[in-house]
Amino acid sequence: MNFTRADFPEGFVFGTATSAYQIEGHRFGGAGKTHWDSFAATPGNVVRAENGAVACDHYHRMEEDLDLLADLGADAYRFSTSWARVLPEGRGPVNEAGLDFYDRLVDGLLARGIKPAATLYHWELPSPLADLGGWRNRDIAGWFADFTATIMDRIGDRLWSVAPINEPWCVGWLSHFDGYHAPGLRDIRATARAMHHVLLAHGRATQVMRGLGMQNLGAVCNMEWSQPADDSPETHAAATAYDALYNRFFLGGLFHRAYPAEVLAGLEPHLPESWQEDFGIIAEPLDWLGVNYYTRKLITHAPGPWPNYREVDGPLEKTQMGWEIYPDGLRDFLIRTARDYTGNLPLYVTENGMAHADSPDLPDTARIDYLTRHLNAARAAIAEGVPLKGYFTWSLMDNYEWTLGYEKRFGLVHVDFDSLQRTPKASYQALSKWWR
Ligand code: FCB
């Protein structure tokens, strides 16, 4: 990597990200069942029907993992809290062992001089709440606010930053329209409700944390650069619709108190009654916005019902996920987001990285190259005046990649999923040279 800290603004924060269900080992420590457990147990949903029951067993190996983070020279660590670990039924009785776990995690980070950056929800909804309709049920905003109060009452005094929900697009669209993530629905009414309720829950949780006097509260949205596959007006309209659904819907709600017309064209009849009245809660002012960025999509027109787009295989070099490598999208998203939505508000890249089929002794050059190119894209955005304040790599270690099981390796640290042994990869060494 051909740069150093001196090439980034003073105080720029470097870190890595993980999430609870992907690393902790959900069967340990008294956590309740989640919709990812049942989704994974349903044949055809997840590669080899793998689940997060053991994952990286971070639950028992936390100290070792925090040492890896410290040796890497990370300034901050973005982790998530599991709702069902804290409240096994989603509401009601607290699992004290769960609260203790996050308490130790936060103290372990602070003891190593690492900033704790928490996400409250990274996708494993407690099953009893899924039984009540999950994200389709408006009551989820209140359930989530109560969970927020419970966990923040314990760790909120020591966190550096908090985002309530990871990637609302995945919670709403991917899980309720595409059916690709739990709960695996393919239903437009469920989608409209989930997409709106996820923002409402975000707003309620933010209000709860403001009430506790907490600071540095944000939101984390994933973005995919959408490019028309050809020059026809129909194809352009399809690419615009994809961009609206994926990227502009959530930013519109959070920062403009409005949803894009291209999305309302399909979802409006299915949104809950009086949805416009919720923007007062949804648009609760934030201290920062996080952007998760991995790839672009080439989009073309698809005949038939709304939303009339489909993805086309692109010509660029691809990662193990089959995702095209397109660093310019990161630069352009940061510039556009600041220009059209967030102005002077600090931005963070809260996830970026690549999956690569590797073993610990491979040179890992593809990942080093991917990270270098994206860090250069981040620098280009800064040079254009974007107030980018930090960058988090996904992920500290190989982990459970949801529907794709344990095969897709995103880690800076290799994990042997039989022995659970951790081995830093060359990308870890490369980053640690200039992070430390
Ligand atoms: C993001 C998710 C994260 C991981 C990466 C590859 O969308 O937030 O959990 O799956 O993609």
C-alpha cells in the first residue's frame, strides 16, 4: 500500500467491522432464537444450510480477537449487539450474561485504546418478534426502542458512536422483496411496510439515545452504484429506479423527509396509512452518516410489473462474491451524498472489503489491491471537499456470510472453521504497517 496516515486528514479514524450473528456463536451464552436460525434451517435458503450457531466462537475468544485488533493498529471497531442475546424473547426478561458480554467487549476495547462503534441491529431478529410479523408490524419501532434503552442503559456511557440499524435496504428490500435474506419473503406489501418501519425504528431508537444524553449518533446505509447497461431511455429509467430503491429511498427519508417518486410509483399503495406523518421521527437529526460500499450493478429494463429492472453481467474484474470491482463508485457516492443530502455532516465508510477464496499462506494480493484502490477513491472524495472522517474494512476476520455460508472469506484474519484458529493474512500485515 502506497500511502500512510499522513496522506489522510488529521484524526481520520481507521477501523474494521464485524457483526454479532456472523462471528459470536449464537448458541452460546443464553441467546434466544432468531429468524436467521429458522431461515437457515429451511432447505434451499443458505449454502449447506449453515448458520451462526458457532461461527467464529468470538463469544469465548473475544480477548484474543481484541488483541488482533490492537496489533492491527485499529483506531475503532464497529461491532453489533444481538437483540436476542440481550432479550431472548425480544421483549421482557433480560439475559444478564448477554449484557455482561457487551460490557466486557466495550471495556476490552477501551482498555486497548480502541473506540467502540456500536450498531444495535445487524439482522438477527428475535423469533418471537418475527412471529408477530417482524418488520411488517409497526409495533417493532417500540420493541426496538425498548431494546435500545435496555442495552444502552448498560453500555451507552462508554460508546464512541452508535448507529441503530445496519443497512436498511437489506432489512427491507433484500429480505422482503427479493426473499434472499431472513425472513425470506417475496411480497410487495411486506416490503413497503418493512422499508418504512425500519426507518421509523431507527428514529425511535435515536430519540431514546438522545434522551439518555448520548452523542455521536448516526445511520449506516449500503449503496450500490447503478449504471445503465446501454443508452436507451428505457434502460436509463431502469437504472434510475434501481438507484432510487437502493440508494435514495433511505437517504430521502432520513434527510429530506420524502421518498423518491420512482419508489412511490410501486410501493405507495402498500405503505402503512399516514406514513407521511412519521418523518418527524424518522428524520431526527444525526451526527454522521456511514456508507457501506462494495460494488456497482449494470442495469437494464425488464418488461412486466414494477420495478422493471434487471441486473446484467458486467465486464469488470470480480470478487469471490461475483461482485465487480468499481472503486469510482465509492468516490462518486461520497461526493453525491454530501452534495445532495448531508452537506457538512461527517461521513464514514463503515464497510468496504472483498471476499477472496484464500488460505492463510496465500499472498492476499487481490485484497490488498482492492483496499488500496478504494482507499484512493476515499482520498479522491476528500480532495473534492467531502467531510469523510473515517474508513472501516469489512471484515476483521472470515465469518458467516449469511445466505452464502462460510465459503466467502472477507477477513483480514483467516479463520479455520474446524479448529477456529485465527491467522492474520498479508492484507492484515499491510494495513498494520501504516495503521500502527
Ligand atoms: C454487508 C453486510 C455485512 C456483510 C457484507 C459482505 O452488506 O453488512 O454483514 O455481509 O455485506
